[in-house]
Amino acid sequence: MRHAAREKSPFNQLEFYFETLEVFHLPSADALQNRAADLLRALKAENLAARLRVDWNDRMRTTVGRADFQRFLILLNPALQQFGLAEIDRTLRHELAHLLAHSRARKRILPHGQEWRKACCDLGIPGERAGHTLPLVGRALRRRFVYRCKSCQRHFSRVRRIRGATACLDCCRRFSRGKYDERFRLHLVKGSPSSKVPTLLAVPPREN
């Protein structure tokens, strides 16, 4: 009887499938650095390839990557793990294009200007967007530090203190052909209102 009941049961035709989530380990910083260096060497940028450093930074929230051309450093957000290896590689190339563009130009350039777009094409990501659209959860950070340009009187609000000499990029473009000029150096102002003016900054050239 029990055998007959089991044969008549409507559930004996059901088959259950459980989708296995794809999990992978984050590539090491060394592996990504070697990958980026190979891309640079293929473009005859051996000097930049020799100085380049790549690392993961778990303090990032809404930013997926950052390029520091003064330190030849690329920092990546570990949250990229949830979007796959292809997104990690694309972000690496995006940030690498910033370093390559600055290295080629040897002057102050727009962050996502024509020099950067050319570098993106050379690195295999033509049509790259300036900003990402990944759904990252961030946190609200108060911009406690406000700087002012004595020339144009613009205010620039920052989350952290500015390291080193930094000038108003707009004034540098207007009066010194885009090169850093001490006359337009930003000075810390306490109790100034936060400005909605885009933060365009110029920094003095780094000695090689």
C-alpha cells in the first residue's frame, strides 16, 4: 500500500535544481600589478611600468578605483569582487589610462579629457565612461576642510586635508597655461561655506 501510494503521489515527478553561485578569489595585488605592467610595456611605456604599484583598498566605498600619478599608484575597491573578473580588469585599465595619459602629456590635463580617452583606446577599452554605474553602497562623509583660492575666491570643500601644494586649476589655465602657479595656491579656510563649484585642482610638477 505504501508503495502504491508513493507511485500515485504528484510529487514523484518533481526534480529540484539549486543554482550554484560563482565564487572566485580576488586576484592578488601583485598579479594585477604584473598585468598592468605588461599592458604598459606593450605600449612602450617601460618607465611607467617599472614604477607602477597596484593595491587593494578596503576603505573605499562608492569609488571603485583611484589613480595617484604622483606616486604611480592604483588603488582598487575589493567590492569589485561581486561584479566579476571582467569588471576588475576594466577598472584596472580605466585607472591605468589616467597614469598613462599623465605620463605622456607631462603637463596638467583634464581627468577624463582627450588624453585619457586616447589612453583608454590604447589599453583596449574604447568608449570608456568617466564614472562607473555599479550599485555600491556608500556612506555619507562630511567635507570638513574648505580651501580658498585668493585670486578667484572660489571655495573647494574636501573630506580630507590636501597633501602638498595644490592650486586652483581654473586660474592656472587662465593665467599660466595650465601649469602650477604659486599665486593660485589654495589655503585652508575655517568656517567657510561649502561650494558647489567643481573641484578642479592643479599640483606642481613632480621632480623625477
